Amino acid sequence: MLRREILRWCLAAALVPAAVLPARADDLVIATFGGSFAEATKLCHIGPFEKSSGAKADIQLGNSVQLAAAIRAAAGHSGFDIAYMDDSLATQLNAEHLLEPLDLSKLASAPDVAKQAFGPGNAYVNFMTAATVIAYNPDEVKTPPTSWADLFDPQYAGRLAIGDITGTSGLHFLLAVNRMRGGTYDNMDPGFAALKSLVPNAVTLYTQADQIVALFQRGEIVIAPWYPDRAGSAIDAGVKVAVAYPKEGAVGIKPVMVIPKGASHPDLALKYIDTVLSEAGQSCFAEHKYAGPVNLKVKLSDKVAKLVPYGATYQALWYPDPTEIAKHLPEWTRRWQREMAR
């Protein structure tokens, strides 16, 4: 067990240095998520940014926890100019004075963006609406799931995947189950007990969102907590997958962009953020990545509107308190490593 835990931490740590590989001095360094997310980012945001600014962008990949850890390790001298992450981690970094506030006067798109997209003191900006939902193979799961409790059905033993707590979906699934079973932020026992019983039935505790694609393709899993944007990209690629919004409410996600303290190109970073928030940038990303837009001028196609949090499913989203997450996440992570390590 100890050997496996050490190996898992070594693999995770290896991804953080990868996020700070040297870039050319005048490149804008963007730390973002991998897989289909990165591809849509290149198409809709990085390409237009490079064309309009004349600058070049260098992409470094990681998940929210890894990127936040790299910023914290840099201690105010970050090698990133822009970093993508979950809002709970941005809240924590902001409390540690590791973020540069966004100058909205330099964002031409700011008046078109929903006011609630900007964090306290403009420390970060939410650039899309997403959620952790239930993804499933409709050919294998004939009755669509309606509750988080459905993942505990014995018929899915050895046929499901769940996220590791170092990724957003793993944390969200833990929180959703804990909430469903009467737990609170100060009492996570119900959630941990439930997931401890479920982990032996899981094919993997995935750490990168796109790991799930191959598992669905090969038929190794038929159900998993996942994201509608990733599912949409997989559907476009011919993967048999559908999404269901649990009756308890899918867990809302507010992925954000931040400018870390010590960024080398803060003005270029603001130009990039402006590209992301523009009507064109938001429309392109919504259609290619199934992302709910925050620019109020954007109109969704029917195809996207059916998949992303929208209408009744949007209204039913449950958003964990980012302050509580920031306060408790280190202890939850340590507990996860003790109780869920495989």
C-alpha cells in the first residue's frame, strides 16, 4: 500500500514540474487543463489571441490542484502568466496573496460579462459554466440514472470509474454524496464512509478528465461522475455516452482564470482574458466544448443547450462554498490518501 501511495504521489508531482518547463522569454505562459479542453482552448482562444496580439502562447498542462500547487510553490514568482483552476483553489490562492487582481478597465468585454463571473476584488474570473454530472453508456444503462445513489448500485461493480480527490469531479462526488447522506463541511464522515465502500468497485480513480474517454470506448466502464463538456466532445468523436443530471442537483463548477503574482506578462495576460471573454471567444468555446457562456450576448445552439447546464438543470445546480473548500481541502486530501489509496 505504501509503495503504491508513494508511486501515485511521484506521478502527481511529476506533472507539476511539467507545468513550469522553460518557455521563451516573450511567450505568454498559459497553464490549463489537457485533452479536448486544451484543443478547444487552442482553437477558440489561443489562435485568435496570437493573431490579434502578435504574441505567442506556450501551454503547460495540469489539473486544478497541480496548477495551484505550482503557483504556491513559486511563492509570488510564478512562471505562469495565466492559470486555469476551480474557483475554490483560486479563493485559497487569493487569501494567500498569490494572485494579481484583474484590471477591468483593460477588458473591453467586461461590460458584456455577467457580474457574478468576477471574484471578490476581481481576483479571478469565471469563464464558463460547467458541472459534475453522471455520464453513462446509453447502450448498456437502459434506464438513465437519476441520482448520485445510482452509482452505488451493485450492477455497476467493476464497471464504473470515479475521480480522485485531486480532480474536481472526485471532490465534487465526495461532497455530493456527503450532502445526500446528511453530512456537512465539518462532518465528512458520511461521504468518506460511502466512497470507501465504493472504491473497491471502481476500475480506476482517475486524475485527468480525458482518461474516461478510452474507458468508455473500450467498454471497461458504463458509468462515472464526469463533465457535460467532456461528454459532448466524446459524443462528437463517436463515443457512446450520455449525461444525466441527478435529482439532488448536479454540482456546479466555476472554472476560473487567474493571473498569478509575479507573472511576467500581466498586460498580455489581460489581452488573453479579454479574448476568452469576448462574444466570439465565448460562442466558439460553447459550441466546440459544450461550455455554458458567461458573456450575456452569446446565444446557444439547440445541440449545446440540451447538454450544458441550462434552464431547469442550471437552476438546480448546487455550488459548494469555495471558502469552506479552501479551508478543509488539505485535511480532506490527507484523509482520502489514508482511506482511499489503492
